[in-house]
Amino acid sequence: MTSAADPLAPPLLDIRDLHVKVGGQEVLRGISLVVRAGEVHAIMGPNGSGKSTLAHVLAGRPGYEIVSGSASFEGRDLFALAPEQRARAGLFLGFQYPVEIPGVNNAYLLKAAVNAARRERGLAELDAFEFLSVVRTKIRLMQIDESFLSRGVNEGFSGGEKKRNEILQLLVLEPKLALLDETDSGLDIDALKLVANGINSLRAAERAIVLVTHYQRMLDFVVPDYVHVLARGRIARSGDRTLALELEKRGYDWIGEQAAA
Amino acid sequence: MASPAATRPSETLDRILRDYQAVAARLPDAAVTRDARAHAVRELSRYGWPKASDEQWRYTNLRAFEAVPAFGPAVPVPELLLPELAPELPPALPGFQRLLYVDGVRQLGAAASAAATATTTAGPDWPAEQRFGLLCDMFASDVAALRIRGSAAVEVLFLTSAAAAGAACYPRLQVALEPDSELKLVERHLGAPPAPTLVCANIAIELGRGARLMHYRLQQCGPRTAFADTLDARLAEQASYSVRQVAIGAGSARTSAQVRLSGRGAALSWQAIAVGRGQQVHDAALKVEHLAPDTRTEEVFRGIADERARIAFSGHIHIAACAPGSDARQSLRGLIEGAGAEIDLRPRLEINTDEVKAQHGATTGALDENLMFYLLARGIDRSTARALLKWAFLGDVLRAIDLREVRRAAEQGAAGQLPDVVAIGALT
């Protein structure tokens, strides 16, 4: 384990026996997970196992029915908070399919998001000059052209550009917990390295990262402390990075069979 | 189309005819010939005043038009009184010649520059859907007539003064572009009289072979105004007509437009927004006729109805048998923001030939929940997210306004209808 986390520290995220339904179907069937500051977790699993549902439920997406169980974030009941309150409290969801919002420019969204989080923390809002100086360094890191700031959010972006934009938002917002939902999907190897670089630059003792991914390859670049495998709405197995390597060799079927058993 | 025989003259039509008799003798021939006025009287009498049961008029707030105290044109405002009676003029557009009309009559003061040449062209034979145009033909006191050879940029301001309150104004605009000529035309309707007032405009466009017209239309009349505009455009071979229309003013408004693509390769781009709040009604009917091969139409409409506003758009594209190779695209979208608001979008493609490309889509609903969640997940509060998405909804059309000053005016006008957009400073 390479965790920078203090094993005695209180959990940043504490999920207990979470059951969630979507459209009347139980998709999460008793998830329990503890994430401490400084840790990187990978949540893997086959399609339909519930991993994206977990990320979206935690971020507060409407349309999910929480049947039972709990989730707390720094000791606060996460489900009692509106999505925007969760974000301002320091929870970031990186979308698998970031939406396009023509007419709302990236700079406006980023500045509004940063200042919403700063207000929450009791910090002074950034003015335009301060904001630009912050965002410029992050833009360079993500190798994004500065002209993108005046473009509509994700408007006309390729899949890879959208993912880079998600990571740029992550870097600018510096959340306490980053939930990254299949950020690696659809990226070629160069884009994957760039995105991984961005994520790694954010690893810190006070921050946790949860990577939701289908494939192991992302974990070559962002090495997790813990790997959990979801099958049929439950964590079927947890381990360290070697579990991901085993999945790479053996696929998911054997986990599914164990979960069914 | 309503059957003329089935339409009995209504009380409103009787009032119109009485008002016309009272003023007919003093209406100038230079604006509309006596014959053309008489023709309009006959036609309006034949078709009658529209009824809510007529398909093309069912969403128009006819009551607002019927409640106009008088149909006779307002008495012209003496130039000396203009500063008191007319609202402040918007800043001049760089590079544009400005023509100013107050209560439908040309002003030759400092704000207006060189005169356009008036013509006595009679209006086209208006179909029943466009019968408000006949009213303008009957009562108009003046005309802005532009015949362009070469390249030009003209702004026509139609102001309604406080002195016109309780009466009617009849702005009239005739534009003819000679072959291969080019015109940028800004048409703005402004003014907020303090009592119910009719503004009834008539616009005739004729584009010669290869001519190009960029037509920016801003309707920003005050809330006591019942506004109707009737537009008829004909395009010759390879002519191009682009309209950017912003309808945000007036208590009740009705646009009746017909564009005929008569020559091979003629192209229309019609992009419009309407934003209504309170009890505003914006109703528009656009008919495009493809009458020659390889003609093109791009039609975009975005409407937001807040509070108890009602917005309607009827887009009828007819591709005739003689128009193979036509390409018609239609995108109509409405956003209902108020609990008592209503949006009615009616796309209609009528195709009478093979070998055409045609696509249309019409959606009406609330804000997209996926977009909303994305913004909330970035910590943006709900009211700001709503305002941003409303603004983005209009973005397609606002961004298509390529004149910076006009786009700015359009954005400010639209934002004025959406107070939450102003509050968040999205208008940058």
C-alpha cells in the first residue's frame, strides 16, 4: 500500500449498507465503503454492476431512490445535502459524459464554481485577475488552449477534450474528494497520460480520489491504494493494486460467479 | 385559409372601415396609392377580421388588437416636441445610415440623414394569414423605401411616441435590392406609449438575382402596445436573405411572414427568438415557399415563456413540385418557465417533389435536467443554474447576430425579459 492516509483519521467518506433503486430496480444492494483523506480508491466492475450509479448517487443526481443505508462526508449526512451543497462542501464528480452547454462559457462556469466553493469555506471571492492567474497555470498543465475559456462549456469538444476539461475543473476547484466516473473511457494513450498527470498532481494528504473505471490501464498511471470490485450492486472483493492486475488477466466473470454464490 | 364567404364583417371590421372613411381623404398618395388603399379595403372586407377559430390566428391575442381605441393614424408629432414625446434614441450604429420614423412618419431632424426615395408600389396580394398587412396598406402615412444598387448599411428606427397613445402607427418599409447588391438592414421598433396603441407594420422585400440581404429585426415596444408586423419577401435566382429576429416587447405581438424562393439557388436563413413574461403574447406565422430548384431554408426558433406568457410559432415550409434539390431545415424549441405559461410550436413540411433534403424538429418543455445537474454538481446554486441555462437556450440565435452593436442590443433586450439573467451577470 502506498497510502498517505492516517489509518486512525476519521473517514472522509463513510458509506454504510447502501441500497439504491433506479426505476424500481435495486441497483446498489448493500454497499459499504470507507475512504480516508490521502487515499486513492479504484472501483471496478463490469457494465451494469452499479459503479456509475454509486458515483452519481453520492453526487446527488436526481432519479435515484435511496432505499436504506447511509453516506456521510466529513461526518455530515451526505443525502441531506442538495447536489450544489455537496459540491461546495468539497465533493467533485467527474462526468463520464460531460454535457455541452453552448452559451455558457467555460470561464464563467469555472469562476462561478470556484467562488461558490470559496464562499462556503469563508474565503474571499477571486476577482477576474486572480481567477485568471489561477486558471492559466492549470490550463497549461492540461495542455488546453487559452481561447477555450471564452468558448461554450464543452461546445464542439472532442471526447478527449471534454475529459481534459473535467480534469481542469477538478484542478481549479481542488475538492476534498474527487469521484471520477470512467474518466479514462474513450481516451487514447497520450490523452490518458495527460489526464492521469492532472489527477496525480492533485494527490495530497488532505484529499481523496475515487476512480470509477472499467479497465485496469488507468491504474498504471494513477496507482490506487485500494481496489474494489463491484458485481451485482455489491462490493464483491477488495484488495490492493494486484487485484486490478488479476482482473486484467482473468476478466470479471469469476468475480460475478463468486458474487452470485 | 379562412373562407371569405363564411366570414361576416365583425364589429371590429366595422370600426376599421368607419375610421378609414374618417381619414381617407387626408392620407398621402405618396405612401400608398389611392388604388392600393381601395384594394386593401376590399380585401380586408372580403376576408373579414380574423377569428380565434381560424387555424393561423388561434394563438394571436386578437382581443388586444380589438381593444385598440382608434385605428386612424396618430397625428404627426411636431419636430419641436419630439425630445419630450419620443423616447431616447439608441446610439447610432457605426457605418450605418439612420432613418428615423416617429409614429410611422419620417423625421428629417439631426438624427436622420439622407432621404430614401419613396415609391408608390402597391402591397402584394396578401393572403388571409397576413391581413394585418392590409390594415397598414389602408392607413399608412409614410414609407421607408430603399432601392439599393451596390452595397449599403441602413438602420430604420420606428419609434412610437407618447403622443400616439390611444391611436395607431403604421410603419412601412419597402426594400428592393438590385442584382448582386448587398444590404445590411437594421429594423427596430421602439417606444412605450402610456395607453393602448396599435403598431401595425408592413415590410416588403424584393431581392434581385444574386442579391444579399442581412435583416436584423428588433421589436422592443412597450407593454401597452399591440404590435403586428407583416412581411413579404421574394427572392430571385441565387439571392440570399438572412433574418435575425428578436421579439421581446409589446403586450401582444403577431408576426405574419411569407418568403418566396422564386429563383434557382435562392436561400433563406430565418433565426428568431421570442421571450415573454407577465401576460405577454408573441405569435408568429412564417410560410416559406420553395418555388425553384436548389433552394434552401434554414429556420431556427427559440422561445421562452415565463410567468403567464404565451408564445406560438408556426413554421410552414412548402416545397413545390418544380423545386427539386431543395434543402429545408427547421429547428423549433420552446422553454416553458412559468406555471401558467404556454408554448405552441407548429412545424409543417409539405413536400411535393422527390430529391429534397428536409429535416425538422420541434420540442417544448422545461430546462434539461442533465444540464442542470452538471451545473449543480459544480456548486452553482439552483437559481443561477436556471438563469444560465435560460440564457444558453437563446444562445443559438443571439450568437448568430454578427453585428456586435445589434447583438448587444438584442442581448440586453432579452436579458431585460429575464431578470435572473441580469442578476447573475451572465450578460458579459
